[in-house]
Amino acid sequence: MTRSLTNCLVALALCCLPALAGCSDPEKKKALADLQTAETALASANRDLAATRATLATTQKERDSLQKELQSLKGQNETQRKQIDKLTADMQASELQREQIKKQTEQLAAAVQASEAQRQQLTKQLVSAQETATKESDGLKAKIAALESDLAQKVAQIKSVQEKMAELQKKLDAAAKPPEKPAQ
């Protein structure tokens, strides 16, 4: 836009030069004033053009810098995206592992409950078996005591019978001996 304004002013100045040579004084003065205005405008346009070029150069440098920064940020973004993907995969794997551990824990808890129920049942059976064994033991002790008492009675009877047999044997032996002859 600034270039076309500059080109227009230069073209105007060139067109006005031949007219200045053949013009009368008031017209010449007016033409010179117009030329002066055009030159001032041209100088201003040149300054604006230089400033615009400087701004353009600065803007291009900033654009290049921002493009480099954008590329760097894209690289960082890609790196972070990969890290996020890896962390997501790790998190999913951890979640699966947590679920497996939870299932194992539930299975172990069920096994512990079953073992506890079995332990209680075995404890009851043991107590019952101990009571039965105690009763049987007491019954056997009573039988043993009765048998010992019976044995003691039978041993006493046997001794009594043996003593009687020994007496009877003596009597039998005495009766079986021929009578002794009286000494004459």
C-alpha cells in the first residue's frame, strides 16, 4: 500500500515538471508548492516505508522465532503425548493388576472363611470326641475297677480253694497211707 502511494507521488511529480517550466509565476509557485508537498509526502512515505520495512523485518524475525518456538513446543507436545500414552497404558495395566489382586484377595478371604468354618467344625468334633473319649474312659475305668475287684475276689476264692485243696490233699494223702503198725 505504501509502495503504490510512493509510485503515485513520483508519477505526479514527473508529470508536473514539464508544466513548471512553461507556467506563469502564480501557477509556477503553485506547482512548486505542490511539488514541495509531493516531495515532503514522498520523503514521509519513504520514512514510513523504511519504518514499515524495519517493522516487517522485526515481525519476520519474531515470526521466525515464534515458528522455532512452535516447533519446539510441538516436539515437547509430542514427547508429552507419548509420556501420557505410556502413563495411560501403565495405569491400565496397574488397574488390571489391581483387579486381579482384588479377586485374589476376595478368593483368599473366602478361603479363610471356609477354613475358619472348617476349623470351628473340627473344634466342635474334637470337643465332642473328647467328651465321648472321656465318657468311654470313665466307663472303661469303672469296668477295669469292677474287673479288678472281681479279679481280687476270684484270686481270693482261688487261694481259698487252693488252701482247701491243700487240706484235702493232706487228708487224702493221710487217708491213702497205710496205717502204721503199732510198734510192738
